[in-house]
Amino acid sequence: MTKLLTGKEPAQAIKDEVAERITKLGRRVGLATVLVGEDPASEVYVRMKHKAAAKVGMYTYDHHIPGDTPQEEVEDLVRSLNADPSVDGILVQLPLPDGLSPDTVIDIIDPGKDADGLHPHSLGLVVLERKGGAVPATPQGIMRMLDFYDIETEGKLAVIIGRSRLVGRPMGLLLNHKSANSTVVFAHSRTKDLPSITAMADILIVAAGRPGLVTVEGVKPGAVVVDVGINRVDDKLVGDVDFDSISEVASAITPVPGGVGPMTIASLLLNTVSLAEARAEAGG
């Protein structure tokens, strides 16, 4: 029988840990979000993050600015948050409106306040398997989910569809770390005969943003399937995989919604409290 990998319980376990660490820290922990423009989905995501932060005792600072804000002003806002002692973590909600450079904005974030783990310094530590920086929230959440559900990664072939720095690239790095010991294959939109590649996977992680991209023909019987995609089709949220057919052959699969999403938010909170602890230890 296929196991449904819901994010509710493992995410709550992380939130409980975060709340306990905030109490132990003994001071306010602050998360600042930067939302540029009026993208409805981004507005929902930011509200969810603020709500989750409040429940664990974390203070939030909401910076919602117009979509036509010049690049320089967005960068100045991030710099001001870098300098604000009440802010321990900074999250710039992506995507940014056309005309703004997300790389430039993210690169300005103080690595010591990089709540989403997307700064080159943070990703560099992931590459080198070193601690001390924030780990990209979604991949970290997926790793915690696999651990929560006792899914073995060692010696497994993991295929990842997608190569963004938000999910795909860091996901592969984490699975390839000595703590996980998976063999990793990256696939993407230019991969030839994609189903033949995905059908080899013991662990298949799909983060392409294309509804129905993976069908049952591209899934090995008994595989673990993690669907990161969130797409709206006919007013319904669906993932990147054909859930109904694949759930008949997979040993475990995440639903959309309710799978990876809660883990991403919980990991964002985990990163923020970790950064606050590091600042406190350094005397900041």
C-alpha cells in the first residue's frame, strides 16, 4: 500500500523544536519578509509564513512594496534590514516582478540573516558540506520529511527534475552528502527521453513547475515520489506528477497541496532561529 507523505506532522515537529529553541534563547527572534508587487500566490505564501511564525513565538516584519519599485530601492530596503538589530532572518519572496534582478537582491542579503538559504555563501557551505549557514528551505524540508517517515536514502538512486537554486541544485547536494549517500542524477527540460531516466529512480523529486509532467510510465514500481510543483489548473491546485496513477505504483508519494509546502515554511522558521542563535553566540 502506498504511503502518503503529508507535511503536517513533520512540519509540526519542526515548529515545536523552533518554539522550544526560541524560549531557550530568551529574546525576540525577528523574521522580515520583502514582497514586491501584487502577485496573488506570493501574497498567500507570505501570509502563511507570518501566521506560522507567530504561532512559534517569532516576531515578523512585513515589507510589501509596489511592483514598480526601482531595483535600487529594493536593494536599499534589504540593506536596511541587514542593519536592523531586531531582524534575525530576511526572506525576499520570489518571483520578483519583471525588470528586477532576483540574483542581485539576494546577493545583498547578509548571509547571517539569509532565512531562505539562497545567498551564494549559504549555498557554498552546502556544497562543501559545512555547517554554519542556512540550508535552502524546501530541500531541507524534504530531507526532514524523508527522515520523519524513515525513508532510506543511502545507496539509492535519486533523480531530480529541476535545477533551480531554490530546489533542484541544493536538493541534489543534500542527497549526495555523506549523511544521505544517495547517487544523484539531475534531469531538466532539455533531458532526452525523460521517462527512461525517471523510471530508474528509487527516489524521484520533481520540481519543474509543469503540471502532469511525470506519468506512471516514468515511475519505477516501489519508488518514493516527492512532488514539489504547485500549479493551478481549472481552479484546482495540482503538482508536477499524475498523482492518481502514480500512487498506484509508488511506495510513497507526497500530495499537492499538503505535502512539501508545510515543510518549506517550517524550515524557514528553523533557519531563522538558527541564525538568531548564531548571532546571539557571536554577541550580536
